[in-house]
Amino acid sequence: MTAAAGLLAAVDGRRLLDRLAALARIGGLPGGGVTRLAYSPEDVRARELVAGWMAEAGLEPSVDPAGNLLGRRPGGGARGLLAIGSHLDSVVEAGPLDGAYGVVAAVEVADALARAGVRLRHDLVVVAFSNEEGARGTPGMVGSQAIAGLLTDHDLAVPDAEGVPLGERIAASGGDPGRIAAAAWREPLAAFLELHIEQGPVLDAAPAVVGVVTGVTGRANVDVHVTGVANHAGTTPMRARRDALVAAAELVLAVQRLGRDGHVRVATAGQISAAPGVWNVVPGAATLTVDIRDADDARVDRAIELLREAAAGVAARTGTHVEVRRGPSVPAVPTDPRLAGAFAAAADALGLPRLDLPSGAGHDAQVMARLGPVGMAFVPSVAGVSHSPRERTRPEHLVAGANVLLNALLTADLDTTLDTPDDPAGDAA
């Protein structure tokens, strides 16, 4: 039968939880947590396991040239794809849910549709994006960038922190970088829905079971390079020093002020290094890596200019030279009001308290917005912990979130305003 308005029978909650536990054992650590870096043997094993679950749910699984796992089921002929999913890779010493939850929940949604004999109007694609996290210093969201047609030959040639080009990583894990252009979706996207743990404390403190995401925060990375003069720590008077690390320390506080004083939502100096890195030598060079985020890209731009002004003042006071270089940026992306409404309506119909909130973390949905409308929903992270072995979401909230995704998907499928026009030019895009 075709999809109809109203609630559908729930996902198999027990199996959802069991599958999350099974997935967490791939890359599981002795003290708890998971390390499942993109393109690693553990990442490939996780992909193979989920591909099997996709097949059981009546999806046709395949791996594209970028290493994305796709599971597809034909619909009733409405133009445009409906896509749901997230990613399987993790950071080092992560928790079991970031990304993985959205993938497993999407598979369970597909299974619930199959068990109920529901045929969507649109073709359904369940996707597990490759390398969302940016393993080993690679750019994040590689798989979704490939799907959006944004991954270039230059990107594939850039070596990671271990000196291995991205293209070699993709090839070694079953992708085909020589055909990376074929990973780009040629069919139009009617909607992409992503379910995720919040990775923050807002929902858990509210308390609310569902977070309807209003937009995904934009992000800019900034490298700050400080050049001073290395000299003997015992013989160089304090007044004669041009200490690069002291200058960098002042800039750490300048970064903090960008967020604390309200110029942007958050600003973080997350990494610092000094050279020569010897205890009895005044540092002659230091590098600071900065992360700046806000829902307004113009505010991010202004914050970087404020950081440049602060750097000039620090350089003058400390006798150092400071260079502020803007690195990769991801623009802020608002979610589609129709899809946010679908998530809200699903939560209300299920009697689940909800809250509207922005996403402070980046997600593949940001990139997929280049192709069509996107929507996101969160479930609470206990105490706001994520990217940690202590990451946890209550089992009942995990099941509730999957049921919200199921019913939001049905609502989106019935929304004819999401149908893409019959434009032959779109197929060649």
C-alpha cells in the first residue's frame, strides 16, 4: 500500500538498541567507548554489517566511489529522492551513538515501512556517509561532499596527517577515487532528514525528548602563526624576550572573548604547539588553531577581523610577528520549515515534549542542503556529553527518536510541495 496520513506502527525498538550495541563492538575499546576512524578496517566492517541490515530491510545496498553506503528502495514515481541517514565513522575514543544512531535508526525506519507494506511516493535512500568526522586530519564530511559534487581531484591528492592522500584512503577502503564524479547524485533531492544525538546539554536540561533543529551553525577554522625569537631560558632577561608562546597565550584569551562577549555564539582555541618545544628554551614560534561558530556567517567573518585586530596588538606588545590565516569554512544552513514542521508534528502526535534549537555541531545535512531541503531532529545526550566514552542517551529516547523520524518521513513523503519539478536539466546537474 502507499503511504497514508497518520501514525505508522513503531520501529522495532529492541532491535534498534541491540544493533547499536553490536555496532559499538566494532572498534570497541577495553575501557568503554569506540574508535572507528574513517577508512579503517573497523569502519569497513561496520559498513558491511549495516549493509546486511539494509538488505534485511528490503533495501538494495551499494557502495559508491566515495565509500558511502547507500540502501535504496523504489517508490511510487514521485520525482525526487527522500534520503535519511548519518555516518558510521567516529573520532578517537568516541561514544557509541554519534552518527551511528542516525544510520541504524534510518535502517529500522526502512524496515518498519517494509513490514507495514508501505510504499512511499518517492524513492527512499538510506545513506551512511563516509568520513564525516575528518579522520587523521582529512577534511570532514567527505562522503556528503562527494554526493553533492564538491569533492575535487585536488582534495583527493592532499595527504593526511600520516602522509597518505585522501584518494588512497578511499581506494583502500573499497571506494574508487578515479570515478569520484560518479558519486554525485544526478537525481534531484526532495528532502534529506537526519536524526542525531544532540551532543550538548540543552535537551537533557530542559527536559525535552525531541529537538527540532532550526539550523546548523556555520564554522570557520583559523590558524594563527606566531614568530618570535628562540633563546636560552636561563640567560635571556624577561624584558628582552620575544616569546612566541606568551603571545599565543594572549591570543587564546582573545579567542575566548569573541564568544564570551557575544561577538559569535562560540569560539575555541582547541590546539596549540610551540617550537622548539624544549623546557629550557624561550619559544621562537607557536601555532594556534581556532574554531569559530555562529548561525550568522557575517558574524563569523567579523569575529575573524576582530581576531586580526587583537593579533596586531599582541604582536606590538610582545615584539613578535603574528599571522592570522583563515582555513576551511562551512556556511551556516537553515533547515527547511516544512521538514522542521514534519518533525514537530511527529513529536506532538507521539506525545513527546520538544524544543526548537540550533545545532552547534556540523553535520552532513549542511552539505546535503546544496542539493535540496534538509531537516534534522535531536534526542538528548545525557549531561550533554559526546565525543567521549561517556556518551549516552536513554534507551527510551533512542527508540522515541526513531519513531519521530519514521513519522516525519511519512509526512514529508506526502508533502507535494517537496516534489521537484519535471525539469530535464536537473538530471544533468
